[in-house]
Amino acid sequence: MENIKEKLSGVFAPMTTPFEEDKLLFDGLITNIDKMNETGLKGYFVLGTNGEYKSLSVEERIMILKTVARNKKSEKVLMAGTGMESTKETIEMTLKASDAGTDMVSLLMPHFFSSRMTDDVLTHYIIDIADASPVPVLIYNNPSVAAGVTVTPQVIQRVSAHPNVVGMKDSSKGNFKSYIEAAKDGLYVLAGSANFFLDLLMAGGIGGVLSLANVFPDECVKMYEAFVKGSIDEAKKINERIVGLNKVVSGTYGVAGVKAAMDMVGFIGGAPRRPLNGLTVSEKSQLHKELRERGFLHKK
């Protein structure tokens, strides 16, 4: 079996969940997996922010996870978001995810009682899950969707000694260097945004979970491979294009923009689940124009 560092080194797509009239489109999900299986992606992060995890029932989450597990290529690493508001529920969800075929789980921090989420509380939460989990555990730090709850470097330092806490996906702004410095051997840091993916790699991070990889997986992988080969100038050129694309797609429109762009390039994006709105006709037109002018779409 690959070691953990190898499993986490590369580009992951945080898979979206296709909907039509709020119903799950499993055929669309399978179509996306089939296409992504033919790319150089390291694997898939299912049930995350781009997957609209919080808009899914537990039953739906397990159905989606099982669908990805059945249809992915065996060499693709499967990571699943299992963070819930209570330790008890998170352990239950983690066990279900393990049974469904996930290789590792990712924990968005509890945040309903955000003012009470101290370093001690978060440390105990992570360690309790890691103790109970049959698969390796990663921390998902995304204050923008967690009521501002932010994992501190002190928490990373404390939990990185646990043998089952193996990584961190950081989607916060400007903090990844402090996490890399705080992490001990055996805990690896991944970028949660294309905006700082290359910077993170150059600082000692090893991978990225990039929303843009749902739309342009080959471009994201190309940048990573250029960096690994030591072709830094090439990596910087590709990165400039990627950062520009990311700002146009998810930076401007969020999950709805990612899904709309997926539809434009041949994946199945579908609509977001209500109450989220999809893009308006004018927004889709503007997005299409931006992608075409950047050379990523042919004129229609």
C-alpha cells in the first residue's frame, strides 16, 4: 500500500454533486467520475464544500460516497467529508464512510457554538475522531463556511503527534506557512484553493484540493507536475493562468460558477440545491465569454 505522503501528493477534485430540481443526478455523477478517471488527478474529495455537503441528508451522503467508490479507478484516492456538529455524530458518519469505501476522512470543524470552539475543544474533537476512525483523518480548515472557526497552528502542533491524523486541507487565507511549520512528521498540508496552491508547494506542502480541478483537471495537474519536475518557470506560467481562471469561476460565483463552468466544458454540473441559486442567463454568458477569451472554450 502506498504510504500516506504518496497518497496525498497531487491534485484532488472536490467533487460537486449534480442536481436537477433538487434531485440527485447519479448518472451525471458517474459521467464525471468516468471522465476524471482518465486524468492525472490523484483522487477525489467527496462531500466537501463544493459537494454541498450540508445540503445533503446522511442517506444521500452515503449513496454518493458509495457511487464514487464503485466507479472510481482503483488507484484514485477517495477522501470523504464526515465532520458533524457533535463528536458522536462525526464518529458515526466516519464509520459509515469507512464502510462505504473511503480511504480517508476530512473533518470540517464544528461551528454551531462558534464562540466555544477553543483550541482545547477542537483538539479533543480531532483526537477523539482519530481514535475511533478505521481510516486516516485529515483536518479541513475553512473558516468561511464554519462561522469563522479557525484551526490554529497550536492545534495542528498538538494533533500532529497522533498517528491517525495525517493531513490538513487549508482553505483559509494566508495561514498555510504557519501550519506547515507547526506540523510534525506524518502530518501533511494541502491547499484548499488554486489561488495559493503553487505558493504552498514551494513552502513545503504536498498537494491541493482545488475546486477548479472539477472544470480543468488537466491544467491543474500540469502545473503540479511541472513543479515536481523542477520546472519552476513553467509552473509559474501555468499557475498564473490557473489563478486567473479560479477568480473568474469560483472566486466570482462560488459553487454555482463551478457547476456552470463544468457544463460548458463537457462535465455534468447541474444546478445547486436550493436555496442556492444557479447563475442567471447574463452571468452564464459573461462566464462563457471569460473562459473563451482565456482560451479554454471554443467559440460557439
